[in-house]
Amino acid sequence: MARLAQLRLSMTVSVLLVAVIFSVFLAVIMAIVQLPLIYAVVGTILFILVQYWIGPAIVRASTRLRYLRSGEHPWLESTVKDLAQKSGIPPPKLAIVPDRTPNAFVFGRSSQDATLAVHEGLLTELNQAEVQGVIGHELGHVKHKDYLVMTALSALPLLAYLIARGTFEAARFGARPRKKEGGAALFAVAAISYLVYIVSLLCVMRLSRLREHYADAYSAYVTGAPRRLESALTKIAYGLSLSPTPPHGARTLYIGDPALARQECQGILRRKEEYDLDKDGVLDERELELAMEREAKSTWTTINTWFTTHPPTFQRILLLREIDKEMTSGRYTSERIYAHV
């Protein structure tokens, strides 16, 4: 479990880094507007606590999920219960989201009141083995408690953005001759706030991508079949790429990001002739594997992922294939769950 300690270390470092950036940011802002720093500190803490407290209610309302009654979906309930028991965590509450796209997510204030929500599209587009792989992934998030960290951490970029927008608008409307000095100060605050927003958001996104890899590796372990999640991720990416609706605001919670899925599928289609080695008009499994390996080495892809909440699907699949090879070789043990992350 040594690699799990690295995830916890990355979470801690990310939290400290964003906290330091935000502390300096608040100190500079308070100096510009000439107010005591304590006001900003108290306001920030209250903002984080409010988001932590009302966050689950916002997710429930925005996704229109419905909690399952006991016995309503026996297979799903028993699968979640069995995998949760193997994971050593309380079974999360189960909910269905009335959405035809294949997706799933977990949320809550603690492991005790966590909710696992699955889209109707996940249950109709994926087979039971693939759904099991997705459940293993989501239970990995519960096991690692990373969604709790993400809830608190994501509040800081949001607050920086709100400050930037508010001060920018205030500077625009207050930019009169007699208020010239005050308007300049507000524009300075807005500029600094936007910079802090971008930097802190990049830190949050990096951690978000890392936790997805760890949850993928955990799914491979808890199900004992990495290919289940691999197949599920392929169907999820394709299904999300066809979604006519814009990405949900809380898409960091989901197993797949519609915006990234659409971008990935369009990229493969643009380079289909390049990847179709036998020129038969179809990308077979071997051709797709070679394409994924090539994409994984692309400098442009690496830079582009800095601005995404999820790793590219091909990177996630390659990770699962490495784990599958080790399982097949007989060298895989519970101590090596995260060895390939």
C-alpha cells in the first residue's frame, strides 16, 4: 500500500500548496483594499464550510437523482454490498440519475453518508461485468476519501473566480474620474484574482486526474478483472461523446467527463486513416492499442491534459492493461494495487 501513501501525500501537498497560494493572495488583496486580513480569513473559512455543508444538496438537486428503495434493484444492491464488504467500507446509499448518458459518481460529507449515483444510461448501455468495474472505481473514491478533499479544495479556485468577477464588474461601474484610484485598485484585485484562480485550478485538476488513476487501479483489484473497467471506460467515453447536453458543472465527480470524451473521439476520427494500418476502414483492437500508445507519448496531449479534470481514456486503459498483464503472470498481490499508477 506504499503507493496509496503517495496519493495521500499528493493530497496533502496539493491542499498545502493551494492554501499557501490563497493565503498570499488574501494578504495582497487585503493590503490593496486596506482591510484587516482577519476578515478575509474568516470569510474564506465560512465559504469552505458552507460549500462542504450544502454541496451534497446542490448535487442532489442539480442531477435530479432518486434514491433506490430497498429491494428495488437487487443485483445492483448486492454487487455494491459485496464489493463494499471486500473494501472494508460501509455500503454507500444508492441513487439513480434520470440521464441516458453512461456515467456514475459518488458524493457526500463522509464515508458514512456517501451516495453512489448511477445514470440510467450506465445500466442500459453497459453489461453487468462492466457496471461492476465502474462500481469498483467509485468505491475506490470512497475508500480513498478523495472526494472529501476535492470538495474542500475546489472551493478555493471558485472563491478566487467569484472575487475576480465581482471586483472586475465593480471596477467597470465605478471607473469615474473621482473614483479613478479606487477603480485601479479594483482592477488590480481582479487581475490578481484571475491569476490565482488559474494557478489554483491547475493544482486541483492535477489532483483530480491522479485520484482517477488510483480509483481505476482499485477497481482492478477489488473486482479482480481490469478488463471490465477497460471495456466500461471505452463505452462511457463513446456514449458521453454523443451527449447533446453541455457538461455538468460538477463533472469532476463523474467517472467520465463529456467534454473530454467528445474531444478524444473527434481526435481519433481525424486520425483514423493514420491509425488504420491494414486500411480496412475499421480500427481493430491492436490498431487502437498502438494508437493509444502513440497518443500517450504526444507532447500536445500531455500539455492539453493540464486543463482537464480526468486523464485521457487511453492512458487509463493502458494502466488497466498493465495491471491485467501482471495479474495474468501471477505476480500481482494486494501490496501492488497501485504499483502501476
